[in-house]
Amino acid sequence: MYFSWTEFPFIAAGDLTAADRQAPVAIVGAGPVGLVLGLGLARHGIRCVVLESRSTISKGSRALAMNRRSMQILDQLGVGAAVMEKALTWSAGWTFYGEALVHEMNIASPPDEKHGQTNLQQCWMEQLLLDACEKNPNIEIRYRHEVTGLQADEDGVWLEVKTPSGDYPMQARYVVGADGPRGITRRSIGLEYEGTSYSQRFVINDIICRQPLPDGRRLFFSPPYLPGKTVLMHKAPFDMWRLDFQLQDDQDAEEEMRVDKVHQRIRAHFELMGLKPDYELVLTSVYKANAISLPTYNKGRVLFAGDAAHQVPIFGGRGVNHGYADAHNLAWKLALVVKGIAGTDLLDTYTQERRGAILDTLAELTKTTLFITTPSPGIALVREAVLSLSLGENFLNNLFDPYTSLPYEYRDSALNAAPDIDDVFEPGYAPGSLLPDVVLNNSGERLYDHFGLAFVVLTFVEDLANGDGQGVSSGSCAAPAKFLNLPADGRLAKLLDAKVGTTYLIRPDNRVAARWRSFSDATVDAAVARASGRHSLMKEMA
């Protein structure tokens, strides 16, 4: 067995003090997104309680694929190295039509980045995050503490918590729902999803097998044993492969999850690949693609992250990655609000930025989802015609390569400085952009090594002989800023179109907030005030 599931210790309701029944932030759900958010808040000094109805870690591979941005976030939370010790990295993919190879994908990491596509089963991901949580006194995780209802007003949120030893009330200043699409948090405040739910279903199987196959993702359109449908095959650590079989529209999902039916499909797939059916079936589940989002991710003192806020189709490995991005965006903003540094309208930018990213992703993945799932006879007919042409022409890379999208940019964020400051820069890393993790010197030091809790002011200088100019200062703003001098003739300067005196202001989530050819302390302080929510954002967001 590649993972050992154990029951977590239970904290009885009677053992909780009055102080234990209050918290600045309560997080509902101890999946990967809830745990990442807890770690993010804790590193900003915010105490949080995570409430989870389960008694153990999630079963199976589930949220398997992590992109470069997620690994950057995990690095900053102190768990990236532990993840990489167990994870599998990959950069290749193959697409088949029938028995013919029609496309090869290469998504190798660019030279200015540390990470690429990374696979690790969700059970292991949760375990590594829990290990990090246990080392932080600002996080408490309570298993078998099920939230059954909540009420919120302008003063706080009151939660009803059910446990095997009795129920108890809990009060928090803010609550974050990371409890998935069927969670109580969303239902308690009456929010409904908007978007499209596709009826096509996939039976997902985790299998252990030792086959001499290159690592990567394989996509099979209309294999001989499943004409007109799609099969996905992903490699994972610990000799695991994940096989996703699309069902025929008239097939019953429960019937098709029977062990004999599952083995029949797996053996047919191994035969197609010319492999001996030597494997161990670990887990079987069913999946249906959703492309939906809440209309808002913050409603008063209740916020949402991950699948509780949105669900995107699995094609392209976006689901949990968007959840990690939610958590990283929200943690520093909610911390500033809880500390009284920022006004609550800073939380409105969480919805603006993250919902904007989700809606763009849903629009981008629509063509891929339609192509893979064929929800109508007309679309199925068009797909077969296109795939027939692909036997001789490789002109549909964008349909076969949903992993190649660039990081989303918050170009219209209310936290960005006025756009007219960009007229003197070449197109590139404008406010809202995510910076590359460039190697800064011969010792291998990277830019992201300097990112932490504070805003970062990058200034490009001609001479570093007197030191790198690092330091932390708050200027006239309550939000701290770290100052870092970098050479104007270095690789990063070239990428950022920087000259001597060029300065970039970087948010705690590694996004550009502002950039100048020259600056003053007052200019930087004003930009930090704006980006940290001390400047009123209501007019800009109206």
C-alpha cells in the first residue's frame, strides 16, 4: 500500500474551554485548500481553527496534478521540499486517436523557473500539509467536528458544531468555507452556483502497476474498446497510474463501478497498449465535469475558497491549483483585515481577482471540455471529423495542450497603480502580473527566496559593491515593506525592462502592484497603502 490511513485523535467537546470556542478565523474543511489557507494565515500570525467532519485523510489520488504556481506557493509555506521528496515531475504527453499517435506534448519548465508540472496524490499532500500545521501553534485542526449550520452578522459568525461527544457553539470573526461544492457553509447563507454542469461521467481508477512507460499524461480518443469516448491516463508516485474512463451516455454509473466491469475496462486498455494486465486496483470513483462559480467569494464575514467557491473541469489540471491560488490570495488580505490594518473592502478584491481568474479559465476550458466529453451528437460528429484530419495534420495543439496556459494576470485589479505609469515600459510584467522565479547569482539564489510576509520593493542599481541593500521598513504605512536592490545588468532586469533606478512593488502573493522608472518614499508609501487596503478601494471597484 502506497499510503496508510489512520484515525486522527478526537478532541471532545467537553474538553474545549471558552477560549477554544472562539477564533479570529474558522476554516470549514481540512482538505488541501483549507490546510494551505490555514498555513498562510498562521504565517501572518493569525490564529485559526480548522473544522473537519472526517476522521482521517482523504482517500485516493483525487487532486493529483499541481502546476508551477502551486509549487511556488507550497515553497513559501515551507512544504515544497517535502512535497518534492515524494512527488513525480513530468513534462511530456501523448494523444491517441484509435490506435494512432496524433500529437506529442512538451511542457518542460522555462529556464527562468524552478518548478514544472508535479504529481502527488491528495492523501500524501494532505499528510505533508498536516505535518506542517502541527508545527505551527497558530493552527488547530479538529477532526470529527462537523459544522451543521452558521449565522453571520456585522459583528461575527456563529457556528453550530456537532461531535460524537456532543454539540457546541463556536464564534469567529471570519469564516472561510473550504468544504467543497456540497458544503454547509454555502448552503447556510443561500448562495447558488452559476455556470454549466456537464452530464458526461468518468469512472476514475487508481491502480498500482510497474510498467516500463515514460512518465507523463496520455489521452486516448475513441479507443477500439470504447468507441466515441475518451480515456485519460496519468502517472503518479509510488508506481501508481490513474485511469479515467468516460461512460457511454446510457450507462448506469453504479453498475459500471462494479469490480468486474472496472477490471474489464482496465484489461482492455492494457491490451491496447501492449502491456500485461499486471496491476492492483486501489480505488474507484466517479466524476462529472462542472464549470461553475459562486457569484461572489466573500459575503460579509463569510468567504469561500477552492471547490466551495468554484469547480472547473479536470482537463488541464486546474482544480486544486486554483484552490491554492485562492488561499494564497486570501491569506495576506484577510490577515491585514483581522489585524485592523486594512478595511474590509480589501476582501472585495479577493472576489474581483480570483473570480476573474476562474471565469477566464472556464471560458478557456470550454472548448477542451466539449472536445473531450462530446455532450451532444453534433459535437461528437465534429470531433470525429477533426480527429480524422489530425492523423495527417498537427494543427490542434491548443486542444490537446490544456496544460500550457500562462499564469493568470490581475491586470484590472483595484490594487494596481494607475495604468499610465506603464507607458515608459515595454510590454511585459505590468501591475497584476506574476513575477518569474529567476536565479539571481552564481550561488543559485532565486528571486522567490526573498519573498515572504511583507511587500517587496525591488530597485535596480548599477553598483552592488556596498551590499544588496536589503532591509525591512514600514515607511509611513502600517503594512511592512522589504527593500531589495538588484543589479541593473542582470537577467531579471532584462526580463522586467529595468534600468538603473527602475523600481517594482511586489505584493505578498508575488504579484506586481506598481512599477516606476524613478520613485520617492512618498510614492512607494502611497502604493503600499493602496495595495494593502489602507487606501479606499470602493470608488475604483464601483
